[in-house]
Amino acid sequence: MTKSATDIMHEVLSSAVIDSVVALKAASKGLPNTLLRDINAIHANTTFADLPKDVQDSIGRSVRAAFTRLLREGYSVSSGQPAPTYRPRTDGPGSPKPGPRPSHPKRTGPGGRPRPGGDRPPPKPRGR
């Protein structure tokens, strides 16, 4: 049975987080104060370069493993090139025509000429 991409990514991210915590512990070399300092240094604006070298290596391994797993499960992984953009055809039959389309046909007077006053109906005759 194949797994959904959501299930695979859930497993990959869980594994990456656990591997990163283990790498943080390894980077502290068993010193609890160093571990606490490294954990407290991580915040929302921390960049990849700010992380300890062991954690950077762990993240790199996790990313490679994630792409390998997605490919093995049969999912397509992009080559890094942007996807082709869709441009609607402007030539040929059935293609959209430029310009506005009228919502109703033009009203014309006798002989197909436009009525004076445009689209307004002619005035009603007044009785005497």
C-alpha cells in the first residue's frame, strides 16, 4: 500500500526533529549548561548558519533522506527549475478575443441605423 505525501512528510519531519535534538545533545558533549545555552540560542529568526555544525549536518542528512524517500515512494521531485508558466493561446479557433464583449446587442432604428439617444427606447407619443 502506498502512503500519501502527507504521511511521508509527517514521518520525515518527525525524524528530522528527533535527529536535530540528538545532534544538539551531541554538540554539547554531555555538558548540560552547553546544551541549555544552545537550545536557548534557537529562536524564530535563527538562520541555518547560526546552528551548531552537528545540527547543520543532521538537517542536511534529513533533507537528502526526505528527497530519496519521496522518489522511492513514486513522487516526483523537481529538478530546481521553475515550472513552465501557462499562457493562454491568442490565435486559432476558440481562442479568447481581445476587447470587451457587449452584454446585449445594440438597438437600432429603422434601416439598421443607430437610434438617436443610443440604447434608450423611443419616447412614447403623447395624445392631445
